[in-house]
Amino acid sequence: MTATVESPRTPYAYPARSKGRRGPNIEKAGWIFMRASGVVLVVLIFGHLAYNLLFTPGGIHAIDFGFIGGKFANPLWQWWDVAMLWLAILHGSNGMRTIVNDYVHREPLRRLALGAIASSAIILIALGTLITFTFDPCPVGADPELLASFCADL
């Protein structure tokens, strides 16, 4: 179990640093990252939901391939969704890393689990980013009724 130290400014505990250890405190950095990414994720997720469900005429019924194509044609929404993807995967992976470090005591099994978490995170981030930036909103041969409205002008 990781020892904790009370912060002088807040009642929250953050991971303690080992006596005599030099270099960066990775556990403290992970603890701070979880708090910061959680706050940013709340803003990104609620902005995503508000745009898709509240400010879109037709609400949830308007979300189809054409809607997503139009949204991904805008660089703002591409970067918004990529930021949300990266932060969500890194946030979840860091949480899983903490659980593995706390509860998996056999070193080979712990290394295997941490490697699987890191590999999964890297693959999901790479694929999600690739799909977001290479998405074609106007595929050749698609039903024109399903495409975004700007595809008819191309």
C-alpha cells in the first residue's frame, strides 16, 4: 500500500515520497494528473454532450453519419474529440496502473499487467487519433441522403 501525506493546504492526501529517493516523484505527478485531467474531462464531455444533444436541431435523432461527417470536417471538433480521447484513455490507464501497483504483488504479473495497460492505451490512442483525422465525411459511392449537406457541393 502506498503511504500518503496530508497536504498542508488541503485535506486531501497525495502519495508520499520515499526517504532518500532522488529524482521526480512519479506517484505525485500521477496523482496531480488525475485531478487535472478529471476537471478538463468534465468540461470536454459536457461540451460534447451539450453540442450533440442540446444545441443540435433535432437532438439525438439528428445524429447520423452526415452529422458526424459535418462535425469531423471542422478542425475545432476534431481537436476537441482527440483531446477528450487522449485524456480519457490516459486518465483511465493511470487509474488502472494505480490499482495494479496497489494490489498485484508478484513482480512478473505486475509487469505483465502494466505492459498490457500501456500497450492498450498506445494502440487505442493511435487508432482513435488516426480515425479522427483521416475520417472522410464524403465517401465515394455512399447514399447521398446519409451524407453531410456540404458533400452535395463537392
